[in-house]
Amino acid sequence: MRKKPNKEERKTVTRKEENQKMNELKKCAVLIGAGDIGRQIPVITKNHYVIALDGGLVFCAENDITPNMIVGDFDSLPKERYELLAQYPEEIIVKLPCEKDDTDTLAAIKAAIKKGITDFTIYGGLGGRLSHTLANIQCLLYLKEHGLYGELVGDGVKVFLIKEESCVFPSEMSGWISVFSLSERAEGVIIKNLKYEVTDAVLDNTFPVGVSNEFLGKTAEIKVERGVLLIVIETKAYR
């Protein structure tokens, strides 16, 4: 005969079920890095899995954001703010060595993928050191190659990739949109209802012809049949 669980065991079972249910809901991750976030306020709901990347923990602390995971070698976390780490349980802190192959961002992405995360929004990954920005763009390509979605969000800027697919932009979009071939060639490129349109075009990674297109207040579409396109959206605030 199966033993009837006592009150404490029932609590444990319930807690496990709740955690499992929560993890099933959290398919989208918000990563907060140490770069300049500017005026862009991270959009976080209860269904987001929040990861603080190294010095991004300071932004979390100053904006009442509670991370589900903290990842980094903590070279960008100011020494005077190390006490922040003590405020969180050790099991959510992933301490990385200073000398490693994966960046903090890529290590966090890999850890989140194991938890079933499929969509990634990265704040604080643009601006600052150009090398870090380029590394984060490569992280977006890593996600795309694994059939997942990622985007970098900065102060009036959004960066994402499309691969052999299309994306549609609502009519209320405004500002500039630039399209670059991230692969050697991008074939079958279609751009509709933007200031500059193309049909069945070929873009390559040596000619930035797709820079500074503009939204026109129409529902727009960008499509690529073969290859990878890097899409950069910038607001008019930069003009």
C-alpha cells in the first residue's frame, strides 16, 4: 500500500509541480547585459526567464528586477557591488572562468536553451565595445542556426536576423530599417512597402546597399529565400 504523504511532503510535491509549470510557461528569456541600455526600459512579464549577465546585475538591482539566473566571470561587475551576489541563492549563480571560449552571453544562452527557452531578448548588448556588439550579433546567428529567435535591443535600436523566411512590420512602425547580408550571399530578397523596394534581389556581404531604408506608414515585408539577413531598426530620434 502506498504511504499517504504527510503535510510537509504534500507541500514539496505542490512546489515541484508549481516550479515545473512555471518553467513550461517561461519560453522567453530576457538577458540584461552590462552595456548601455539607455532609455530603453526592458519589457518583462511574469512569464519571462530573466538572466543577469555579469555587470547587468547592477541594472537589475537598481530597477527592482529579480533574475532567475546570474551568469558571468564578473569582470564587469564593480568590486564595490560584489555584495549583490550574496543576495541571491548560490544555485542560480553560474560563475564562469575569466579565460574561456564562450562569452558570458553565449554561455547564458546555452544554459537557457537547456531549460527549454526558445526566444531571447538581449538588453545591454549594443554600444560600448564594438567587439562585444559583434560577438552578440554572432550569438543571434548561433540562435538562428539552432532554429531559435534572438534580438538585441538598445536605445532606439533593435537588431535581429531572418534566414530563409519573411517578416512583416505593422503600419505604425516608423524610422529607418537597414538590411545587410550576413551570409556571403542572400538570394531572392524581397522588400515591400518601404521607401526603397526590391524584388528577387541578390545582396552580398561586401556591398551595404540595404542601409537606411525607411518606413512609410504601410504594412511592410522583408523576405529572403536563401541566406541570412541582418535587420537593424532605428528610430527617428537619431536624426
